[in-house]
Amino acid sequence: MDATPSVIVIGAGFGGLAAAHHLREAGITDITILERADGVGGVWRENTYPGAACDVPSVLYSWSFARKHDWSHRYARQPEILDYIRSHARRSGLAGLVRTGAEVTAATWHDAEGRWTVRLADGEELRADVLVSAVGQLSRPSVPTLPGVETFAGPSFHTATWDHDVDLAGRRVAVVGTGASAIQVVPAIVERVASLTVLQRSAPYVVPKPDGTYSARQQRRFGSHPRLHRLTRQGVFHLSEQLNRTLDSDGPLAEVLHRAWQVHLRRQVGDPALRERLVPDYPLGCKRLLFSNDWYPALTRPHVAVVTDAISSVEPDGIRTSDGRLHEVDVIVFGTGFAATDFLAGIDVRGRGGRRLSDAWDGGARAHLGMAVPEFPNFFVLYGPNTNLGGSSIIGMLEAQAGYVARAAAHVRDRGPVEVRRDRAAAYDDEMQRRLGESVWSSCASWYRDPSGRITTNWPGTVREYQRRTAAFDASDFRVVEGAVR
């Protein structure tokens, strides 16, 4: 290829902006970031529900190339995280690469030209040599298809599409689900509502959250002593890596965390009957471990009911459960997570010979190093299959991927279009599924698994291991695509 390759990145969240940063560092400047919304931020732009916050320590929750030392809390809140992303994008010039309101509906590889055509919802088509998907695993809210939901007389919405025009004060509210979003929403709204019905399919493990504010003095110390901030970040990272080991392989912290959960539940919930309903029916770590100091106390309030009977249907006046009872409510909030295993759903991606990505992923998404798919040249996925974490900051994974993609694009510049070899991708996938099959995640049903039972979301190791494995672009894993115009 004679010139610097052009690159299209889909998505302007943490991953997409990191990719653009590393591409520029590699001397690749013809970059367009396509963002369907009206600004940068990804999940932190979308999720504005009451109580929205990070469950990763804030000292870890910034890019290594733009470290933030003045977080106000040990666990950052959504508005502050979004402000950080926006501020850096503006200061660094990355915002100038972003086209907002540009929803991608299709992407097609042209064999003869060795380029991608990307189609937008308005019909416009763009061309690029390299295509990078940074839409992530948490971009498509999952709303259950409940019988009669369309008949409900009041407002209903998912936590990721919170309707701020709905005043919950004095209203009877139902929250469906008890996952990471729900345990933040419920304590945040419990004081406002007349009654709160929490519909729980499976109780989560909830352990204390070592949260608190950073004083102005602490913020100044981090700012004036970069080494202190770096050492603190390294120390927290080391602890988070221990959590990763625990959650993927029943590691040394498992018993400590289990005991912490038991003590937390017993101290905060005095009613034995309620406490029994809040005991999980699966091993710790099989589903996402949650951190909160106010979830259990919120459930003990006299106007809060925890319902464990399955939902049978939704009616105009409320939700009917399998015991025949109608729970009358005015508002329904779905805290039911995301379609994490539906990677790139909604975008028709076609590779060599018109091969559909959805067909390549029939039976479960898979990609070499979570990024490259056979028959899809010059195409890379950030936060793709088997790159999610049980613990620690996903930003460390995203940066490793962004650096890898930049090195791959530089290789494309020098050698022409490349495609991951099928045998290398298959060997990698075999390793992933073997290791995941030995992990705690294989012991229950969760959003980590697709409908076939295959674990398609999580990485079965530490962030350090992944960083080592992606530190260099190994050209022997790829083949140069013959016949494409260079």
C-alpha cells in the first residue's frame, strides 16, 4: 500500500477513542470515528439513570495516556466519567475525528479493491482500508419480551434509556432485575417513591464497596506527586488482578469474598425471611460480583417488596407473577442488562466473498485475541469476544487492543491487506473454551453465555497476560490477502 491507510472506527467510547489515539501515535492520521449518538462517551453517555457509577476504583478508570488524578470519589460517578471522556477528547483533538449522528448499518469488504465500504442509516457510504468496531458489549439494552408488556398503562423504560421526564415522586415503581444497574438505581430512588417492588429472578452476591470522597488535599497530592499516583494505581491494579484470578478460577480471595458477603448480608438485613430470599443459588463469581453499601438497607425499607416469583405477564395496572398476584405499579423500570453476546448486532458486516459475520459467528462469537476473524480482512473488534473481565478495569484491555490495532494498521500500510489465519484463530478459540470450561463461569447460566451455553464474553486470565499476548503484532498469525489493489 503506497499511502497511510484510512481507518474507520465505529463508536466513540473509551475503546474507539483509545484506538484513534494509538493510531495517531503510529503515524496513521486518516481516521474517522463514526458515532450514532450526538457525542462521545459510549456507555457513560447513555447510562444516566439515578445512582449510575463505576464499580472499578477510579484510580484505575482513566487511560494510561491521560491519567486523571483528581477524581472526587474512590468510585467515580457517571457525570464525572463522562466529563473526563469529553474533556480529553476535546483537549487532544480526538473530538475533531468524530462524526456524530452517524449510525452504521452495514460494512462490506471488496475483494478486488482491498477496501471496506461502510453504509450509514441515511444511505451515505464511506470507504476505508481498515475497519475497527468499538461498539463494545454493553451497547444494546436487553428488555425481556413479557406477555402483555405493550398493554401497560404507565411509562416503562430500561435503565440505559432512562426517561428523565418521568417524575417518580410518590409513584408506585417496579424494578425488574437485580443486576449491576438495579443495585444502583434502587437505593437512589427509594426515598422518592411511594412503593418499590423489586422483581428478582436470581439474587446477586453483594459485598461492601470501599467508597468515599477524595479530599482536596488528596487530589493535590496526586497531582503534585505523579509517582505517588502511579504507585497507588499500580497497587490497586495488583489487587484487581487478584480479583480477576478469584473470579475466573476460584482463586485465593474467593473464601474472603464469600465471608465478606455473608457478614454484609447478616449485618444489613435483620429479617430472616428477607435474608433467605437474598441468598444466591450459584457459586460466587459465576455471575457478576456486585459492590454496594446501600442495596441491602434499601430492600429492608417498609415500602419495598422483594418478589421472587417469576413474572407471568404485564397488565395495564401492573405485573402479575406466577403465584397469581397482581403487583399494582405506576412505572416499570427494566434493570435487565445488555445483550452482551450479540456482538455487532444491527450491523450487516460482510467479509471476503460476501461472507456474513453473523454466519461466521453462528454458534457463538469468536475472534483471534478477541479482535480478528478469518475471512474478514483488515477488520478488528475492540471489546470483542472473550475480552470482558470479571474484575479490574476494562480500560486496560481496551488499551491493549487499541495498541494492537495500531500496529496491525501499520503492517497493512507496509504489506497490504491482512487476514487472520483460520488455524491460528481456531487454536486460540480452543484454548479459550478449554480454560473457560474450567472456570467458575461455566457453573451457571448468566449474561456471560450465549443461548447455546458457550461463554463468549469473558477473558479467562489476567489483564497482564492479555497485555503480554497483544504487545506485538505477530505477522505469522496473518496472511496477506492476494489480489487486492495496493
